[in-house]
Amino acid sequence: MKYLYLALCLLTCLTAQAYNDHRNARVDSLEAALKSNNPPKGDDLLWAYAELMRGYLPYDSAKCEHYARRALSLSYRLNGLNVRQNALRHLGLLRYGCEKYDEAITYFLQALAVVDTMATEKRYTQGNVDDARSALYGSIANVYNMQDKAHLAIHYYQLALPIFEKYDWRESQVVLYYNIGELYGQMENHEEAERNYLKAIEKGEAAGDSMMVALPKKGLAGVYFNLGQHDKALQTANEALAYYRPHHEEEPHDFAFMLARKARILMMKGCEDVAAARACVEEALPYTENHGLMFDDACEIYMAACEVAMAGKRWQEALDYALKSVHPDSAATIADKGGYMLLAQIYTELGQKEKAREYMNKTVDLMNGYATDHYQSGLSQMEVLYETEKKEAQIAALDKERGLYLWLLAAAIGLIALLVVLFVYRHLAHRRQKALLAAKVALETETKERRILARDLHDGLGGMLSLLRLKIEGNTCKDETLRLLDTTHTELRRVSHHLMPEELLQGGLVSALHDFARSVPGAEFQTYGDIHLDKERELTLYRCAYELVNNALKHAHATHIDIQLMLDKHEVTLTVSDNGKGMAAENGQLPIANCQLERGMGLQNIRERIEPYHGTLRIVTGENEGTEINVSLPL
């Protein structure tokens, strides 16, 4: 049982190391800060309490508890979950040290519940949660160890192991595998004990720590001893002693225990080496008086000394050692079984049959009592394990169910959002389709009317003007009259051509704009890209070009006009630039929405034409700097 304190001892050593020698200065400075004129507040105060709690744990339980309770109280106000679980764990460790095991378990389980809450909050990393959880699993297992509840102890050790393996904490793995091996050894499940000791040795070798290798070898030698495997037991004991002998001052308990264990191995039937065993005993016995060995360690030495004395038939000496190897009757445990059997054998050799019978009966009673207690304890532990695992299964099921509900909720929200997007898209598409349809109908109507008007102007009024010209040729002042008549005829043809240019209908937009540019003095046309558009867009761009050129001639008094038509994969752009007088504008740009001249210049007409196609109009101008207007239609 002595090794069941190992995990707590290691924890205490690691904690004390940060404060050893200088620890008083460390905690004193923190306490001084608490009493200063400007004490820490909020999270800083919570941290100070946690540090003082940790610092006082190894050597002042009263102050440790004082600061643990302060940290616990403040953690509720500041919602400091990590400090809260740590404070609960320290309170549990203090109860553990006082052998108030049930209270310790209560604190540890409360701390575990806090860690479960930490796992649901993003402010704590998975490393924080795993570190806290593994420490609590180990602490709970240690308590159950001390209560001889091996099944529960093994359960919690095994819960901690996956976390240690996840972060490759090899020394921690060695300690837990060793403790599990010890527990299986107590239950006389030598196969599982051997497996866990070997696993501990493997992890110790991987860590490169010779002490962590010697520790499980000490336990493994006991397994082979109990199984009667002399050679394996002796080899393993020698390997452990190879470490403990040069470190006997740092590890006096383990060194003395291994000397006694080796002596008992050397006394195994059929392989006795009494002289070597006596040498081991003689080397180990001084440690029982000078190093304050724990009772279990001393018992192993006394039993080894008893067996060596029995081999030499020194019965009184053997009796003295055997009596030292057992607890008083009121505190007897199953570990006294070997000593009782030795006493029965010694009293038989001494001819004291009543005493021999007494210890034989004590052995039987001890074994029967242990079997009954062990059976009842096993049932109780299995019931606790069943309830624990059932709760864990319920929690896992709830987590899974909650995850399913969250997934379904997310899917439902996603589906609703998709339906809303589709509805909005269809609504906008429908509106756009209606706008395009209306524009198309209006354009077709306008086109039809313009064709009729153009034909009537050309065929009717044009013919009449030609006839009028013939009649005027014979009159006086005919030159001026004929010139005006020709001008009127030319303008009529131009207007008729604009109303519905035949070239646009026959040859397309590029050909129509070439023809249009040739009819305007000072105009040039260029095209970029292979441009083939639908009739509606071509007619719209042609009307825009006509309107813009007309503006340049009438309003800007331009003498040179450039017409460009460019196509890329996203849009088609019509650009009309002139060298006219331009317009006053801010930063050289005249947004269509703010143009005061848009009505008189026909720009509003252009805007209305391109709006159904989501087109854009951009004006770049300056006073006496000419004007450039870009009309873009997305494809």
C-alpha cells in the first residue's frame, strides 16, 4: 500500500520545488502585496489566491485551505472556472492528506463537474481542460487506492491514461501504469500486473529516465516471485538494484525494500542461496532503524530476515523477526498473512502447538475475512462503476442528442435562408424580366412607328420636295431657293435615316455606326472586338450614339468627334468624345444624377434607354476641355 501514495507525493514534490528554499519569500511577498495600500483586484487577486494556495500546500495545510476557500469564493464572482476547479482539487488533496477519503472524493467530483463546464467554453483550450481532468482522475484514483477499492482506482487511472498518451507525458504514464500494476498485484491478478509493469518499463525507457525504469522493475520482481519464477525474479531484482544501489541515499526506502525482496527470492525453494540472502538482509536491516522506513517496507525486511534465520534453524531469532513483521491484532490486514504463516511454522518447530494453532486460525480468519470484505467491496465498487458508467453514457447520449438537434436546427436555418434567397432572387429576376419585356415592347413599338414615319417621310414628303424642286427650277431667284430646298432634303434624309436606319437592320450596329459617322462632318468611328449583339441592344446603342453626336454638334459646337465601340467578356461600351466647349463639373466628372443640363442635352433620354439593361452612364468633362461620355451595357 505504501506505493499508492506515489502520485500525490510526486505532485507535492513538483509543487514544492517551485517554492523550496525560496518559497517563504515567494508566499510572503504575495501576502505582503495583499496587505499593501494598493492590493491586487479582480483577476489579479484571484491569481494571487491561487498561487498562495499552491505554494502553501506542501507545508502549511491551514493557510493552503484559507487561500483555497478565498479563491473558491472569488471564482464564483469572476466566473473563474479554472481557478475554481483547482481550489476544489486542493481542498480534496488536504482531505486526502488527513485520511478523510470520502470528503476528498466529494471535492474531486465537484471539481470534475467544473471541468466539464470548462470544456463547453471557448476561453479554455483543450490543453487546459485535459490537464485539469487528468490531475483529478489521478487524485480520485489515489484515494480509492488508499481505501483498497482497486476496481474504482483502476477505472480512474485508465481514464487519465489516454490524456497522458495524447500529450506524450511519459513520466505520468509510468506512474499510472505502475500504480495499476500494484493494484492488480494486490488482487493476485499477476498476468495483468505483469502487463502493466512491462508497459511502465517501456514508457520509462522511452523517456530515458532510469528511475522511472527501476520503479516498475521493483514491482515486476514481486510478480515473478509470487509466480515462483526464480530466474526472472532474480534478474529483475538485480536490474532494479543496479539503479537503487548508487542512489541509496536519495531512495533509501526502495533500496532497502529491494534488498529484502532479493533476499526472499534467493530463499525460494529449490534455488536457495542462504549466504547471499543473509548478505542482503544484513545490508537492509540497518535501514529499519536509521531511515524511518514505512511499516510495509520494514515488514518485507523482517520477513526476509526471518526466512534466513529459519534456514539456519535459529528459531528464536526467526520468531523475533516474524513478530516484528505483522501488525497488532487490532490493525491486522491481509498483508499479515505471510507473517502469520511464518509464526505458525516457527511455533511448531519450537513445540508450542497452541501458539502454532492460534496463528493458523488467525491466518484462516484473516483470509476468510478478507475474502468476504473483498467480495463485498468488489460488489460495491462494481455498483459504483455501473452507476458512473451509466451516468457517463447518459451524458454522452445527451451530448449526441444535443449535437443532433443543433445540426437539425442549423440545417433548418440554412434551408430557410436558402428559400429566402431563392424567393428574393426570383422576385428580382421577375421584376427584371418584366422591365426588359416592357422595354422590349416599348422599343418594338417605337421601332415600328419610326419605320412607318421614316417611310412616309421618304416616300411622301421626299417625293413632294423633289417635285417642288423641278417646278422651282424655272423661276427667278431659283439658286437661293434651290439651295434651301437641297438642305431641307438632306436634313429630311438624315432624320429619316435616324428614325430607322436600314443599314442597322441589314448590316448591324458596327456597319450602321460607320455609315452614321460618314454622314457627320468631322466624325470618326472605331471599333474594338468582334461585336454581335441582340437587335434591342444594338438599336439602344445606336440611339445613344446619335443622341450624343447630336449634343456634341448642337450644344458643344464640336468640330471633331470620336465614336468608339468596345467589347470585352463582361460588357459593351460606347464612347463619344468631342473637342467642344465642355461643361463645368467638379473634379472633372459630371454624374448623370446631378447634371443640370441633362434635359436639354437629351442625357435623360439616354439614361432611360439603358436603365432596363442595368447600363451605366459616365461623363468626363471640363470647361473648354471637351467632353467624353461612356455608355456601358453589361452582357
